[in-house]
Amino acid sequence: MIPTILVVGCGNIGRRHIEALAAAGRPMRVIGIEPGEGARAQATALVAPFANGSTVLADMDGVPDVADLAIIATSATHRRSAFEALLSRCTPKAVIFEKVLFTTRADLDAVGQMLAARAIPAFVNCGRRGFPAYDRLRDQLAGRHGLSMEVTGAGWNLGSNAIHFIDLAEHVLGDRTVALDETGLDPKPEPARIAGCVDLFGTLRGKLAGGGTIAITQERAPGEPVSITFFGDGESWRVEEGAKRLVHRNAAGEEDVQVFEPLFVSGMPHLYNEILDGKGCRLTPYEQSAAQHALFLDAFRRRLDLSNSEDVPCPIS
């Protein structure tokens, strides 16, 4: 039977998911849900090559009762309502949520309860988990304890994307984030690219359960490429994704340069094929990502002097 995939939200990131599905190289029915006329027209052209029944709808009317996979790619502000609207019409066999996952703890908890009540497996698209190069590095570092991670760079939007690096630390180091410290962030926010959202500069620090640390820094100076370094016991492994290289420095100070291949969403069809083939999903399980997001939302709100009430949205997406 041909699988049915729903893509809820067909803006920029939703369309990247559709491109990845096209690269999966298998028959499937893709149905998009997109209220915006312009984005709907662009997505309609992308779904045209898929199996009969593929289309882009303006709302949830017309979605099937069951779907093999639902991808929720709306903005964070509207993600919970979009998911609730989907559940009122359809039972997905699995769900992929985009990040930032939600902007309140209330939404994190409520959606987690919905998923658990329906026994729906769900994952969050912190996509570096789909890079084979990070899997190889994780395997290389397996068995080492107390390693740390440092991220530096400019122009990458800490408010929207720091969660990627918190998740990456947990993935590569096999550890759990237990605390985040926002005091190294500049308390004066600047407007982000998305209207109504803000960004911060400086350093977000964290502690890992195994004793390691995280330091995630967004510099103000333009043109500074992102560098991700794992280190401990006198050694370091520096990933320069833009330059496609990994630099290992041993305890003697000797460096070895290896090729490192980053991937885009549209270049990771294996993420969807594994789900459709019943092999699980390598993306972050919802419960683990929700715990990361809760720490991050609280830290960001503290730095912005916002209430930590569960119903106060954090201005990120």
C-alpha cells in the first residue's frame, strides 16, 4: 500500500521536507495543509510528481482518517493548535515536529499528554542527528566520560537555533542536559528575522549529567563561521561544517584533518524511509526534546525578564 504523508505548514521548511520526501525514491501520497495562498501554490507544484491524491489543502477539511506520517512544520506559535486540528481529523502513525518545538511549557506538556494518550511515536527535527558524520564522531567518542562542547560563531540566530546544539551535545556525548545558565547572554534583545521574535548575543552555558559542560556563543562580529568543538582529557574534535572538515587535536598537540559532510533537510530522505520501513527514527524523541526545550525556554525568559508562568509565550520560533 502506498503510504500517505501529511505536511502541515508548507512554508520554507515545510517545502524542504517535501523535497526530501521526493528524494526518498519511493511511491507515496503527499498531502500538504497550508492556509497561505502563495506558499500553497509553491507547495502544489512540489507535490505534483507524487502519487495520485497528492495535493495541498487550505485547511484540515479533506485530510484522510489515517496517515503513515505527519510532519508539523508550522511556526512554533501555531504548532499546538495545528496539531490539535490534525488530531480532530486524522490519526497519524508517527509525527515529526519542527523546532523550536513550542513557546510555552504548557504546550510542551499538553502535546506530550496527547501523544502518550494515543500512543503516537513522535520526534523533533534537530536534523544533525541525521548526519552520518556526527554518528561516526559519536561512535569515536563512546566510552569517554565528562567531555564538553563549545559552539562559537555569528549570524546563526541563537534564539531559534541554540536548541540544535543542546540536542547535538546530548546526541554526540550520550549525556543529558541538567541545567542552563543564561547570565552570559546580553540582556538586550534584537529583532529576529521572524516578526515578533527576538534574538540574543553572548554565551548560553549548560551542565551535563556526566560532569561535562556546554557553551554556546553567538558573536556580534559578522562573518564568523560556526565552529563546534568537543573536548576533554587534553584532546579536541573541532567540526567546521561550512568548511566540511573535522580537526582532531590529540594530547600531544598534533592535528589530523578529516572530511566532514553536513546535510540539509532536503538531503536526508533516509529519515523518512526509516520511519516508513518500520525501522524507527533517529531524530530526537519528543520526551527528550521537550525536556531540552523546557530548560531553554526558562533560561531565555529569565534573560528577557519575562515571567516563568507556563502560559507566558517566549518570543522565539
